Amino acid sequence: MPVNKTTTAKKNDAFLHTWKSVVWMLIGVVAGWALTNLTETKPYAQISYSTLKRNMLANVTLNPNIIILYHGDTINKVSFVEFSFWNDNDATIDSNTIAPLNGLNIKISDSVKILSVTMNSRSRDNLAFDSLHSTENRITNTIPLRLSNNDGLDFGDGATFDILYAGDTTTAWSLDGRLKNSPNGISRVDPKTIDSLGKTSAVGYIVLSLLIVLSAWGIYRLTKPKYKNDKDFKPRIIILSIVFVGFAFWFYTCAHNQYRYGDRLQWVSKQ
């Protein structure tokens, strides 16, 4: 039976173009991986904090018949704040990272009387802090956070504190201190976004996957012979390749962050 050379040539041509498309996709994935790893620098110290809750528990000015006594002193207002902080990067934070003369402190915008400080939750059972109760029954604007036993904070390590104080809920709470070689090492996180840190929705992954497939299909289409003589062939193939690499890199970054965070902050978000 005679072989149809035209049919065979078309099959070979289609096979060749398919492999070219696969090669371009592999190049995009490798380029995305290389771009991430080649531009990755040594992890720097980064601490994030958040004020999870704040409530006014008692206000005697609303009813003069109510009296609140604390160690014999009369208090007009009792408020509550739930404050959390954690290591938000891969670099371990310990005594070598925290400046000794400017250690970590919970900073209060106004000087208030601290009634109690208790650790509500922590990332691991053996995480402890020295002098945590040193500010109780004192008027201050600073609560020191000193790790016990020369401990350190790995990525996702941290704690949540319940603080009772005499004052208003308008008082602002923040984390203060200096991390060596990290001038912007402390940042505030909106409590509403803690659950979504490092995570991409399923819809986001689907959209990115579709964009990657569409750009790969565009590259495959352009490799066909009828487009190769087009004067715009090279600019188009370059642009589509850049687009493909960009989406592949974006997808890799989202997946990497999803894996990196995982459930590390579950102890915070479930409070």
C-alpha cells in the first residue's frame, strides 16, 4: 500500500511543532525557577504583629455606684487587648539578631496602668518569656518581651498575649525594637488578613493555569511555518515568551508561598 507522503509530512510537522511548544513551556518553568533562586538573597529578619481584639470591659463613669478596686487602688476603666507577634521570615531571630540595647517591646501610645499580662497561645509549648509580669501594677508605655533560656524564633514562631489595663480602647499598641541588618524588620498586619497570608485561592490558581496554557498555545501557533515569514514573528514570539515566563513565575511564587506558610500561623488565626 503506497505511503501518502503529504500525510506523513503533516504528521511529522505537527509532532515537531508540539515538541517545540513543550520545549517553550519547559523553558518558561525553568526560567521562573531560576529567576526565583538567582534573585533570592540571604533571608532577613522580619517580625509581624497584630492587635487581634480590643474591648472595654468596665467603665464606672457610666454608673457612679460601681467601684473597681485593684490592689487597693480605684480604677475607672478596664480594657482588654489581644496582641500577637511572630517571626515572618526564614531567618531565625535570637539574641544575635535582636539589638541588646533596643530589644523587643510591646509599645503603648499612652502610659497606662497594666493590670495583667498572660500568654494566651504560642506556636510551641516550650516558648517562654522572661519578665513578662514585670510591668503588672505599674504605669508604663512599654511591656518587654525577652525570650527565656536564650531561645530563638523560627519562621512562624510567636505568641499571643492577653493584656488587661486601666484605660481606653483608643490606646494604640505596636511592637518596638531593632533587628540587626533589617531596618524595616517590624511591620503591622491587619488581623483580617492573617488567615490569607501566603495563600492563593483556588480561583486564582485556575486563572493562572488558563493564562499559562493560553500563552503556551499562542507560542505553539506562532511556530507553525505559515507564521515564520511574517515580519512580526520575532517580536510576537518574544512577547509571548515573556508573558509565558511571567505567568509561570507568578504561579511558582504563589505555590511556593502556599507551601512556605502552610499552617504555621494556625495558632494565631484560630484565636
